Amino acid sequence: MYLTRFNRINRIGFVSTRFRGNDGVSLETAKWRQVLEKMGYECFFFSGLSDWDGEKSMVVEEAFFGHPLITGIQARCFGVTVRNEKLTGEIQAARLILKRALYDFVDAFSVDLLIVENALAIPMNIPLGLAITEYIAETGIPVIAHHHDFSWERQRFSVNCVEDYLSMSFPPRLHPINHVVINSDACQRLSYRCGLSSVIIPNVLDFDSEAPVMDDYARTMRRDLGIGKDEALLLQPTRIVARKGIEHAIELASRLKDRRAKLLISHQERDEGSDYYMRALDYADLLGVEVLVRPDIIGGERGTTGDGKKKYNLADCYINADFVTYPSSYEGFGNAFLEALWFKKPILVNRYSIFQRDIEPLDFDVVIMENNITSDTVETVRAILEYPEAGNIMAERNYELGRKFFSYPLLEQRLKQVLMNFGQV
């Protein structure tokens, strides 16, 4: 039945733990959806958390990595090397629930191909990965496994009692799967570790469309954040997790005393706990830096809060920023980097490994740091803040390079390459 049904691909089902908010996986999935729909495919969505099209989505709560059942399982899988029979039973029971839901999803929407977004790469939800793997093995459905992060890239997964499950499903070795990674290092490591070939599709942005610009709505944001006319607003457009290196952005703001810089962190999610969040805020207090974390007035969309205040979105943050900080120690690629290019903002970048290998050779004009904020770094940023025209020249050059190397035409070309492996145009 399945071999006949999957001969022609028209309807694509995306699978992930969530399609909501501004996390990198959701953002990149939205771009893939846009390009695939332009190519003539119809897209549907399976996840544990979603604010996407209800009529094209199936939400199964156990698919979300934050579901209580899943967090309870995950907490007992890592940091130890032996699991008991009870834990195995819970994993298998959740796997069965999710596998049956996948059957229902594919049947309900007559899906011809699955695109699995990171759920077969990083083990945030072990039962979901097992369920997807078994579903593929049982049906032979064509699959594009889009990997953003792998377990071996995160120290917290290194000690575990589920090595058998990780070997089976993160990622799986099954013939119907075509693997896609977002950088050359992941391509190489996937080959070395798992013997799997892959296609590299970097993160992209629609550089052919105009980024939002300052309007009457965005113009009041600095006032609402308490930013004075003579103060500089540094934007850290990331979540508050240790690998984002937010302490470096705080140090930079501290050393720009004459500019009276304040640091705005756009994303409030703490997917990896609150310890680093508290450490970052304590460090800011120690250095006398005002860090703005304002989920009350910054969210996914513009709107109005319960008490009648304006609510701003991520675009408003970029529009109002004088400078973007991106001092990450590790990134799978760098969505925020591309966003800064699109909004034509000058940016500080730590030379994380993927940047060095896949981005830096393209000759972007950015402020570079090598794991530490130096006096030269501070003086360069200060000069850009004092002479905005210099930052504008940098930003225009970077925009054109981004348009050349990381735009939607590249994504469409690479997707066609992958689809050709399934006999599709």
C-alpha cells in the first residue's frame, strides 16, 4: 500500500516537538514551509505545542518536550548509566501513544513525505524519536530528517542510560531517510559517527523582501523600555542559555560607560533551566549594567497587554537597537546573525566554530571577538555607536553578502536536490 501511495509527493507533513514562538527550529521550519508552498507542495504539521494553522495541524501533547510525562522521563535518562524496568516501560508506553498519533496524522492529511525537524537529532523527547523511527520502518514513507543539533554537541547528554535508544533513533539509519544538516561540521561528524551522508542546507532568510522599518508603532518602544535619548541600546537576540555568552554582552555594556549602554535580551525562554539566567543577572548587577528582560511588553506579535500597554515583537527590537551582540560560544548556524544582516544592524560576533568554518570565509564586515571582550573590541563598538554612518556602510555590505549566500533561492535549489532523491522534480 505505501509503496504505491508514496510514488508521487504532493502533501508534506512537518514533525517536531513544537511549532510556536521564535525558537530556531520553528523559525527555520516556517521558511521551509514558505518555499515548499511556493514550489507547489501542501504542508501540514504534527507537534506537541503549536500556534500554527489549526486546520492543517495535529497537536499531540506528549510530543512536546515540556510535557510533564516527557520531562519526568527525560530527567531519569541522563546523568546515570543504568535505567530500571519501570522507566523502560514508561518510555515504551509513550512511544506507542506517539506512534499511533503519527499513523493518524499521515492518514488524516494524506501525507506523502515527512520532514522531521530536529526530533531525530537531539534527544529532547526520546519517546517521540523512537515513535518516528518505528513509523518510518513500518511504512517506508519518504523522510527528510532536518537536523539542527545533535546529542554529541551537548554535554548534558553525554552520560545516559539510554544509549540503545540514542543509537536507534538519534539519528536513525533507515533507507527512506535523507539527512539534512545546517553546517559542514555536522555533515562531517554525521558521516564519521554514524556512517550517514547528508546534504548541507544552511539557515536562510528572505533577503529579497524588505525588513520592517521604523514606524509610529515601533517609535515608542525605547521610551517604554526606559531608554534615554543619549543612551545606546544593545540587543542580545537570543534565549538566556549559557552557550549564548550573554556575560560578554554584559561586560561590553559595562565598558561602554560613556555611552550609557543598556542591554535588551529579546527571548525569555529558559529551556536549559534558570541557573544561568540568575548568574547573568547577578553579573549585570555586579557590573552596574541594566539588563532588560521584558516578557510583559515583548512577545511574538504586536498587540496590547492586559493593562492596555503596547506589546512589541522581535522586529521592533531590531529596529530600535543601535547594535547587536552575538557572543555565542557555540551555534548550529546562526539565525540571529542573519536577522542582524537583514535588519542592517552592525553586530559583534564571537568566532564560534561554525562561524569560522562556514560564515567568516565569506568576508562579512563584523566586529570580531575571540572568547573575550578586549579593549580593541570596546573601542570598535564605541566608534560605530559614535559614527552611525560607519555602521550603516558595514550593514549594507553585509546585507548584500547575506542576499547572495543565505537567501531563499539557495533553499529552493537545495530542497530540489533532496527531493530529486525521491524521484521528484
